[in-house]
Amino acid sequence: MTRIISTFAAALVGTSLLATPALAAEKDGEDCVRTKVWDAYGDGWHIRTLTSTTLANGATNSYLVTVYQGNEYKFEACGDDAASNIDLLLYDLDGNVVHRDDTENKEPTLTLKPETTTTYYLVVYARKTSGDAGVGVAVTYR
């Protein structure tokens, strides 16, 4: 019984050590996008969503976002040092790309002033990374 517990404890410690770099990387991306959000408060922007994720080269993460007529929205992402090109794309519910970031950098921004209230998928795409990249993502509105 003692051997099972010590084996479990060793596996738990080993797993947590492996997870630490990813969490640190996500923190770098989240800190970057959080700074952008705080800087925009003076211009009347308000936070709607702020999160972070770890993405391998070529990987994506999707978020369901409802936007409301009459508001203006800004979608931002920040990649850590492992990222060199992060893209943001908005898909409608039928799977069509309706808006995309065409820059080649790790801090893309999309703005949108919807004519109707609708729901999109915001897709964060790690187009080019040198390994797992921490990426912060924010949705703001005014």
C-alpha cells in the first residue's frame, strides 16, 4: 500500500512539473493581453472575456461569442515568445469565415460593429510557433 501511494505521489509531482512551463507561458500571453485591455479602458472599452490557452504550432482554440447590435467589439490575442504568428478568425454558425486577421505577428486584433445581434466562433490559430505557445485572448466592447 505504501508503495502504491509513493508511486502515485511521484507521478503527481512529475505531472505537475511538466505542466508548469505551459502555465508560465499562458501567463505571459495573458499578461500581454491584460495590459492591452487595461490601456483601452480610457477609450471607453470594457472587458467581456479574458482567458489564456496553450497552443502547439498549427493548433486552434475556439470560443463561442455572441455580439450585440449597437456595440463595437475588439478581439485581441497575445502570444508569448514561442509564438511568431497568431491569427484570429470569426466564423458564422454555418462555418464560413466572416472576418479574419491578415497580419503576420503574435498580437492580432479584429474589430467589429455588428449590424445585428448574432453569434460567432472566435478561432485563435497558432499559425507559426517554435513549440507550445501561451496565448492570451480578450474580447472587449464599447
